[in-house]
Amino acid sequence: MKILIIEDEKRLARLLKQGLEEQGFVVDLACNGTEGQYQAEQYPYDTLLLDLMLPEVDGLTILKGLREKGNAVPVLIVTARGDVEDRIRGLNLGADDYLAKPFDLEELIARLRALIRRSRGQSSPLITVGDLTIDSNSRTVTRAEKRLSLSAREYDLLHYLALNSGRVISRTELIEHIYASDYEWDSNSMLVRLHHVFESQKRLVADASHELKTPLAVITTQCDVTLLSERRSEEYVETIKSIRSETKNITHLVNDLLSLARLDAGLISASRYEPVYIRDLVAYAVRLTAPLAAEREICVTTDSDDDLQMSCVRTALEEALLNLVENGIRYNHAGGKVIISTTINECRELVIEVRDGGNGIGSADLERIFERFYRAATSRSSNGSGLGLSIVKAIIEGHDGRITVVSNAGEGSCFTIVLPKSIVTSRLTHLSETPAGQMHAP
Ligand code: ADP
């Protein structure tokens, strides 16, 4: 939502601009009456914040001029002039609300939002369009009760479209309302990104229902076929075994979907961070994968610094590492190796590597490997859900980290997690006293 502040007290104007921008408004400033009058008449704003005592042209004259020209932009008068007469004059001239200086910024923002809503015929902060609900107070969007993850600009764009739903909005109008007048934007890429957010959500629901329905269909059909006629007891045992195996796949998938839903709902937040020894994380992954490693004759070795401690959402980091080690074992050949190592790099970030000498990933698959439900061509028939790596990525990015992979078909893979230095809570102190070249953990 775009606001013009007409205020000659420059420090106050700048502070207001900053405060409003932090709340997602787009703000233009005019520091005298002439400039303010020109901008208000030239550009379409969602609200004007108008001081009354201005050099050159005063606030009431600006307001009168706008209304005489039929400009209905909502106007909130903000002034140090406290007398009732001024307020009445302002409101009679067509102002929509009035706030005396000094004012409370939160109140100002609440009033601005209410003014904008009312000017669009909305009385509630919740805007609903189909299955889309936009909460303009918390700036959050849900679709079919699922929270969408949008950037500030994507939110602004969607909010504006929703406020004007049913009306065709031109690109120019969008630009004018969601960007400051001096901003250059690429409307195409913004719309394309928004489209991708919707598409990926639609795809996730479609893929999830497809992946769940397939094993359920197998179970149902198997039961129907088995019940068609009398069978030998061994055949019943076979059917039960097959149902057991399909149920295992469904359980795996449902667990992964729940993990993703928890991540989407904001599982990772600094308030849930706790101190964790990296060696404990590694030990957890090794312990839980030991049966699988034994079954597949894979040797898992570790190379990590015993002293390293970090602050993170422990269960999430455990899950991420477990996923990578499990993959290293599963997509490997008998007698193969998986190596987990942790180091601090020269930027003092924490680096966790999971390296295997197994199947590797072909270049065509590599670029899509972190997508939800993506399985490489060689493993499409495996029991995996194709969600593991997207969960790992969401966990790492939730901790402000990044994950990359280097791999060649037939030569193995190396997944590298880099977590910000702010996350490492011990050993950095004494590392900082040692020369830069010695900063790598063993
Ligand atoms: P899945 O549950 O299918 O394993 P992931 O998201 O964990 O799902 O992995 C996606 C795909 O990436 C897997 O199906 C597999 O093809 C490939 N992959 C993942 N890790 C490795 C690895 N260490 N080596 C080879 N291929 C891998």
C-alpha cells in the first residue's frame, strides 16, 4: 500500500517513512506544501498523511484542492495544532481521520490500515477471495488453511489484487501502488514468482494425494482380489505381507509430509534453539542408521570435532543429518563407505559434509534433487518418498544455512551443509585466538 507523507519536519518524516516501510507500506515523502500538492495530484496513493502547518502551501489548502478536483484519496491529518476548530475544519474539508502530535506509531499504523480498508469497502482486516485469506494486520496469507510463504513484495502484490478483486488491474496501477515512485521493478518476474508459489503449493497437494493414493489403491485391490475366492493359507500370508510393506511406505510418506507441514508452519525459530554438541548429532545419525548400514554392508565413519557446540532446533538438525546419512547408505553398493565430517571454515561457518562413494547422481537429476517428490531416474521404483532432501533443505534454510551437492553418476556424492557462524556457540572463542590458517577443526 502506497502512502504519501507530506511533512516539513524532515527528521520526523524520515522516521515515519522508516517505521511505515518496516510495516510493509511503500512510502513517498514530500517536505513542503508545493511538492506535496503536486505529488498528491499526480500519483495515485492509497492514503495521504498530511501535516497542516506546511511551508508554501498549507495542509488544509492541499486537502481542499484535492477534494474540489474529485480526488477521494483517504487523508489522515497529523498535526501539532491541537484545537478542536482545526480538527473540525479538516474533517469538514474532507479529511477522513485526525491524529494529534505526538502520536503512537502503532496507533497511526492501525488507523492507516483501517482507512485503506474502509476506502475499499472492507471493514475487517481479513480479506477473503475464494480459498485465499489475507490478514492485513499480521501480513500473512493462507490458502485452503495452509500458510503461504511469500516475500514482502509478493504479499503487497497479492494484497492489492485481493483488495481489488473482481476488477482488472493494469500493470501500471500495480507498480504505482506497491512501489515507491523512484523504484524500478520487473513486474513480469514478480508475477511469475507469485505464480510459482501457487503452482508449487498446488503441485505439493496433487503429488501428495497421488503418492498416498497409489499404495492405498494397491492395498484395496489386493484385499478385493484375495477375497474373490477361497485361498490357501500361504496366499493369505502373502497378502498380509504385501499390505504390511505398503503400509510401511504410507507411514514413511505421512511422516515426511508431517515434517514438511511442521517446517512450513514455522517449526524452526530462534526461540526453539537449544545448545547441541555436533558429536551428539553425528552419533545420533550413526546409531539410527546402524541396522541399515549392517544390512547393506556399508561402513559409516565420522570425522568431527568433539568440542564443537551449536545452537539450533535439535530435532530438526538430527532429522536432516539422519536423512543424508540414510541416503548415503541406501544409494550405495555393498561394501561401500559413508563419511560424515564437520569443520569450521575460514568464514567461521560450520560445515557438515556427508560423503559417499555410492551410485552418485546424474547431471540431469542433480539440478532437481532438492525438489519435493523428486526421485532420480535410477531410484523411481525405490520405497523413498522423494521428500527427504526437500525436508533437509527446508531445515537448513530455516537455520539460515545452505546445502549443496556435488555428485557424479557412479562415483558417489558429497552433500555439504553450511550453517552461519552465529549458530556455533563454543570453540569459536578459542578459535578466534588462533591464526586463521589453523581454524579448521580436525
Ligand atoms: P527419497 O526418499 O526418495 O530418498 P530424497 O529426497 O531423500 O528422497 O532423495 C531424492 C532422490 O535423490 C532419491 O530418490 C535418489 O534418487 C537421490 N539421492 C539422494 N541422495 C543420494 C545419494 N547419496 N546418492 C545417490 N542418489 C541420491
